[in-house]
Amino acid sequence: MKTMKLLLAICMIITASFAWAGGNSTPAEPAPHLVVVGKVLEINNTGHFSYLRLDTKSGETWAAVLKAPIKKGDTVTISNARVFKNFRSSLLKRTFKSLVLGALTSASSGPH
């Protein structure tokens, strides 16, 4: 139970940090139990975060989590996620049409 509370607190901090850093980004409707699972196609590590281009069942999507030792080809699970539209990353100098922000709950090497 303490672990879940800690993960939720971290997710809330991440979401607040990204909302502040994103400037003009707009959060989509809240989805407190959104879980995203996908195979890592690309990784961009900047500051304290890892931006991941993922191949998911619903197509490719970008996600961001606290920096973690993730490799291309790993399958990741991101929990307590929120989707932000038009998210601007000043460190990457780009705007993501849609970006999933959440807590990395698992990463494994192997098939997607």
C-alpha cells in the first residue's frame, strides 16, 4: 500500500512539473487509471526525464517518465498516466502533438 501511495505521489509531482514546464500544453480529460504498455522505439534522455517513442496496440505514441535505465526494444508499462496535447519541451526544442506522462511501473527486455 505504501508503494502505491508513493507511486501516486510521484506521478502527481511529475504531472505538475510537466504542466509547469510545458507552458502552453493542455492536459486532456483526466484518466486516473490510464495504463500504457509499449515497445520502446526511441529514447531521448533530458534533465530528469526519459522521453520514449512507443509502439503500442493503438499505434505509436510519445511518453515521458522519470529518467530510467531503459533500452530501445524494452517493453515498458506506464501507470497513472495523463495525456497532454501540444506539449512543448524546451530542452528537446520540440512540441509533441500528444504526450503521455506517468509513472514507469515496469520495463523488461523481450517481445512486445
